[in-house]
Amino acid sequence: MRMLSRILRPRLEASAHCDLPCGVYDPAQARIEAESVKAIQEKYQGNDDVDFRTRAVEIKEQRSDLVKHHLWVLWTDYFKPPHFEKYPQLNQLFNEATKLAGAAGTKGSMDVAKADELLAKIEEISKIFWETKQG
Amino acid sequence: MRMLSRILRPRLEASAHCDLPCGVYDPAQARIEAESVKAIQEKYQGNDDVDFRTRAVEIKEQRSDLVKHHLWVLWTDYFKPPHFEKYPQLNQLFNEATKLAGAAGTKGSMDVAKADELLAKIEEISKIFWETKQG
Amino acid sequence: MRMLSRILRPRLEASAHCDLPCGVYDPAQARIEAESVKAIQEKYQGNDDVDFRTRAVEIKEQRSDLVKHHLWVLWTDYFKPPHFEKYPQLNQLFNEATKLAGAAGTKGSMDVAKADELLAKIEEISKIFWETKQG
Amino acid sequence: MRMLSRILRPRLEASAHCDLPCGVYDPAQARIEAESVKAIQEKYQGNDDVDFRTRAVEIKEQRSDLVKHHLWVLWTDYFKPPHFEKYPQLNQLFNEATKLAGAAGTKGSMDVAKADELLAKIEEISKIFWETKQG
Amino acid sequence: MRMLSRILRPRLEASAHCDLPCGVYDPAQARIEAESVKAIQEKYQGNDDVDFRTRAVEIKEQRSDLVKHHLWVLWTDYFKPPHFEKYPQLNQLFNEATKLAGAAGTKGSMDVAKADELLAKIEEISKIFWETKQG
Amino acid sequence: MRMLSRILRPRLEASAHCDLPCGVYDPAQARIEAESVKAIQEKYQGNDDVDFRTRAVEIKEQRSDLVKHHLWVLWTDYFKPPHFEKYPQLNQLFNEATKLAGAAGTKGSMDVAKADELLAKIEEISKIFWETKQG
């Protein structure tokens, strides 16, 4: 089924992200890190070993940073003025999403609900992203 | 269609990658970087400005490094002894794939064919990866 | 005028920037990197040695990345909803400033005028930043 | 006095720091990180949540590393033999300052007094730095 | 004696590691980081201060990562097909060694025995490495 | 012979380098990077392909940075006041060595003689280092 879906959306497959720019972007990069953040929170909840929790806190910090970074790259490098005109909510969406991966969000909390909020925001961004690729 | 494919393969969606471990792995991380490498090579071929090419060489170096890193993580952190037994070609596959992202591969060449070879190897790894997730 | 504003707000000199958050932010971090970018462009213009220019292109790339990073941190971590209400231009300002440090700005150009545009944007952000500290 | 010296040397404001070298150096980079270290210690003292403290310890480690790095760059890249002749205390000053940002200093301690000692050393370095710029 | 040993094995001294490739490799890089990991575990066992232990866990994480990285570089960049033919155990050796520096090894444990196992694996790799250099 | 030399100097083998501190230091880390720098210069001299040379310049930059970093760590973290008293040349030695890995040294030059000067300085430091370990 995965192969099928690939065949059906070939134009969407490639997505850019480096600042040559190569033109390859994909919100999946932010999503994968956010899924990792959520999984870390779950493992933390199920393990009260002090050192394990220290590792969880530290790794979640790094992964949250990666979420912020991937989102910032999309906001600055991928989205252009016409996109911001068509989707006036984009700025707030990105600001809220990156805040949700910060101190008041997944960095500062072990509550899985925070990661779920973050994943939902990333999904909103992702939907807009793929719409602009099809346009 | 993308949404449909998501619904049809929910168990495969999440994949782990940090070394807590969080348990989230996804070969898409290596593939996205390799697609970037290929796109950089194409842009390089179409632009003979000296500084642009310097930037292309440098950024391709970093992106190739990321490909190597993501693949190494899968090889060491995700794959376990039973996988290596079932797929005896795995070691060679990963060794060749990471070499293809190195000096004798995409780092040292601006030939798009190198990136295509690399992408094909990653696709082979990806197929095995998703089979093990379904097992 | 800049010197004057500094004399009037001595207590505000210190400013925070890590995502504990420590609460210390300072647009000077972005400005210093942008000044470095400009100085690199000037040195590049005055030296046609091939390897020197390669180094200049590469180092300018990194310094431009730091400008983007420091600005993103301010945009996400320092500025809060009330700021965005009071300064509705903030989103566009940051988006333009980070774009000016990217491929279509100082990363992709050796023209000192690009760095000057970037420095002017950072100065605009800086003025708003210090106003919010005094509020 | 600090403000006064700033007014008297406006042209010196910009200072270099990358190793092209671009020629832009500024002790403010080390100072800002050290202020962050101090703020982290203060927040740690006022919050006994285990995970918050883990984050504080970890982030303070990174920020202390940045202090060391910025100081090392000044010591090696900015200061030249004539400076060391004129200011024979420079070597010891930098060695003590970087040690103060290490294991026996702000990395290993949550005592704000350590950060204050570090900030005082950076201020001493900063004074010498600005004197050499005026020379 | 150290000087003597240097004189007696001059051809082995230089070893390559960057991916130009420069051709300089040395398993000592992985070994030094693994020795650091072991020393950190020992210091952790002898000190029950909470913050010291947090720092130990965090720094051990980074050093274990460096062990993995240095080993991966040897596996992909230094060893060539003829080596893998002559030493069929190489793949498994590297896979086990890098796993021993991961979550189920020195990252996840404060037991010095884990570091000893890791050091023993690195020594095995080192022996093969130096044999291939003499070949 | 290498094994023999190891047996004969067991106390010197382990050397510390992280800032816990773990107590493991080894000038070999700086030396290996400097040998890489020299090898890169040699390969650059023997290959006039533009892109290869761009890669050489870029990688040499990074490796020179690592030399500086490893030396700075020794200077600040390993050497203590009594060492500086006994070896009054230490400060100048480290300052010159790190400058030799910078813009006026191996970063800015493709002349192998620069790397040789750097390696000689590192050897001087190494000799003092091992003397202090035996003391």
C-alpha cells in the first residue's frame, strides 16, 4: 500500500531543505523528531530510574531543538510572500508550533499531551505545505 | 491520496531514531538528505558561477554526512541480531550505502548517477526496514 | 542615537537567550554575526586568491546561519503574543531578516549591500526589542 | 565608566571573530553567555523540580562551554605578541577565566558567586580589549 | 620508551580519518573516548551529588556518541572489500562495538564492566586495523 | 613492538579530556588532526580538480579547528598553576600552536611547511605533557 501511495503522489515525494537551496523540503523531518519527543515522554513515564530519566530529559531537549530547527527552516526558506498572503495564519501557526517545542512546551514538560499539541500543529503546517506543492 | 495511504498503514508511520532509545526510526531521514544531494548536483550542473559551485560542494558535503549518519544509526541502533540473520546482506548493504555517500560517492562526485545509486541502496534498506516493522 | 538609547537603559544591557529559559536575550548576537558577514564580503572583494575566496564563501555561510539562528530564537523564545499585537510588523520583519541571511541574501551574494540590508533589518528588530524591555 | 568609554569609541563598536579572519571580535559574546550562566543558577536556586534542575545543569554546561570558546578565540585569534608584551597578565587572565567556566567553576557549581567571578574576569579582559582597539 | 616505540613503528604512526579522504585513521580516537567513558563511570560511582551525577550522565552520553562516530568512520571509510574478505568477523565486530557504546551499553549503564567490554572490542578492532596497515 | 611499549608505560596510557573532568587527556588527539591537515595539503598539491580543492580547503578548515580545540582543552583543563610555574614557556607555546592552526597558519595556507611547524609545536607540548604525567 505504501508503494501504491508513492506511485500516486510522485510530484510530492521530493521536498527541499538545505539553503543552497536544493529545493527539497519535507515537514516529515519535524514530525519524526516530534514523534521521538512523544515516545521519550512515554518511556520516561514508565521508568523511574534516576539516570534513565536524566537521559530522557536531555535527549528530549535535543529532539525538541531539532523540531524547532526544521520548522524554522520551512518558515524562512520554503514559504514565500504569496504563501503568506494565501495562508494568513502561517506566521502564528509557526510561532505557536516552535513555542510548543520550547520551554513552555515539550522541552519543559513530560506530559504527552504537549507532544500531541505539537504534532497537531505540525500536521496543520504539513497540510498547508502539501497544498502549496500541488498548487 | 496521501491521507488515505496514512490510514492504511498506521503501524508503520511512527519509527524511532534517538538512542534513549525512543524507538522511532525512519529511513525517510536518510532518503530526504540523499534527495537533497541529488538536487544539489543538478543545480551545480546548471550554474557555473564559481561561488555558487563552492557553496554547492560544501553543502553537498554536509548533506552526504547526514546520509551517512542516519544510515549508521539504523545499522547500529535499529537492526538487531535476528534481523542480520534473516537478511544476511544487511551489513554489505549498509557498508556500500554509506561508502556511496562518502569520498568515492556523492561527496567526491557531482555526477547525479552517484546520487541515484545511493538512493537505490537506501530504497533497498527501506524495503527491508518496513518488512521488519510488519513482521 | 543608538548610544543615547544605551545610556538611558543601563539595567537592560543584560538580556537572555537560552531555552531554559534563562531570560537573557540580546539582538547584539545576531548583529555581531551580520557584521562579520559584511567584513567577510569586504575581504573577499579585496583578495582574488582562489582558496581565500573558498574560505570566505564557506565561513560566510556559517556566519549567515548563526544570524538566522539568533533571530529565530528571538522570534520564538523572546517575543510573546502581546508583543505581536503591539508590533504587527514583527512577523514579516523576522521573516524578511532571516531570508536576508539566506540563499537569496548574504549566503548567496558577495555584495556588501546585502549585508547592509540585513544589518538594517536587525537594527529595526533591535529597536523594538529594547522598547519591549523598557515597557 | 563603561558607558563613557563606549561613547568615546563609537568606531570600535564593531569587532571581528571568525577565523578568515573577518576582524570582528567582541567580548560581549563571552559576557552574554556568562550572564546566561548566572541566570540559570538563579533559576535553579528558585525551583526544586527535578527535571527542571536537570535541564538547568545541562544547559549551563553548554553555555559555559560557549564562554570558554569565545574566550579562547579572543586569546588565540585577536591578541597578538605586542599585546602580550604590553599586558603581561593576559595569559593568566585568560587561563583563569576559562578555568572559571569549567569543572572547577560554573560547570561544576550552582553557586552564583562563581558566575560573578567569571563575569569579573571577562570584564577585566574586556577593558584590555577595548584599550587595544583604541591604541 | 614511548619515543622508542615511535621510532620502531614509523609507518603505523600516521593514520587517516577525514573523508577527503586524507588517509589518516587511528583507532586511538575511539579508544580515548571509551577510556573517558570508563573514567566518568568511576567518578560517578564515587560521588553521589545529584548535579554531579547529572553532568556525568550527560557527558558520558556525548563521549559514547563520539566512540560510535569514530568506529563508524573506520568501518565505512577505512575498511575496504578485501579487508572484509580477510576478516569476515569485521562487520559483526563493529556492529557489536557500536551497540556497546549505545543505549544497551555505556550510554544506558553506569557499570564499568560495560566500558571494559567496549574497550576490549575496540582493542580487537585496533589489532586488525594495525595488521592491515602492515600488510 | 606497539604492544611492548604499551606494557612498559601503562600509567601513561590513559589520559583524560572531558570537562567532568574525567581526567583522560592525550595530545595524540591534536596530533592526529594535525597529521590529517598535512595529508590534506599534500593531496591538494597533487590534484588540481577545482571541486576536489574546494573540498580540501573546507575539510582542512574543520580539521584545523579541531586542532585548536584539542589544544585549548589541554591548556585550560589539564595544565594547572604548578605546571605553568615549572614550564614558563607553556602559555606562549600554546598560543603559538593554536595560532599555527589558524588563519595565519594551516587554515590560511596549503604549504605543508605550516603543518610541519604545527606538528613540531604539538610535539613540544606533548613532551611536556608526558613529563608532567610521570612526575
